[in-house]
Amino acid sequence: MKRYIALYNTYDKNKFREGHRRAIVRASTLAYSFDFDILLFDFPEVESINELISLCTLRTTVGERGKYLKELAANNRIHMHPSIKKGFPPQYKPIVATTSHPDAEKKITTGKLAEMYRENRRFTILFGLGHRGLSRKILEASDYHYEVTGRNFDLETCVAMGCVVGKICGFVEGL
């Protein structure tokens, strides 16, 4: 079963920006290192995975100059969806939205995520990419909410990605 690091673009829906590029390359390093696929929702101006790689690796030194992004692409481990207006595609569920203010009824623990990881069950960890984070509509459409700090702190997207993946995988090692 596949696991996904998903980026939902709330940054700029019309133009591919530096923030998009940086987050994708950083996510690819985590995905490659911890056996996740990359999933991109609502990204602009990108027609193909090859174009995405070109845009993202143009000026980066992260991930050995985009090596991990290229490796993921070569193994069909990058997935793009232009819109989720009709909801999240079922092949990526359950969706675990990262948020600093989780709904108590949707909150999932690190232990439960680590169990899903260890048992090789499918799940998607969803991060908002942009100043606004994930919208209320996206949070409502998600199956679970995950708050990584335990103290309801907002984290920048790339910091949050590293913390979430690291905490889940660190917990797995402790099981």
C-alpha cells in the first residue's frame, strides 16, 4: 500500500512560484527517505511530471540537486491532481490534514499514524502550501486531523513536513 505526502496549493493558483518549487523538492527528499509518494493538488501551469521536474530542479541544491524528485518520478511516485472540487480521490484516502487546530472528533494520534505506517496501510498526510494553510472546506473534507507539536503551534510548511514525517517514523522505530 502507498503512503503519500500531499501538498495542497493555497499559495498561487495561477503561476508556479519559488515557494512551490522549494516545497516540492523538500517533500521529495522526505518522501524518498521514508518511503512515501508525492501528491500535488491544485498546482498551476504544470502539464506533466517532466515539466514539474524541470521547474523544480532548475536552481536547487536540495536533495542532491533534485535527485530524489527525479527518482520518485522515474518510479511513478509523483501524482498530480488539478482540482479536488468534487472531493479527494478515493485511492488516496484516508486523508490526514495537518493543522494547528484539529477538530476533536477528527483528531488522530501519532501512535495511530505510526501503526498505519508500520502495517503498510494507505494514508495521505496533507499539508497546506501558502500563507493561509488549509481552508475550512478542506479540513472538513479530510478524514482526520493531525497536530504535530502537541501545543497547537503553527509551523511553516517545510518545517511541518519534516516534523510530521520524522515524528511518525520515529514512533514506528519505538514500537
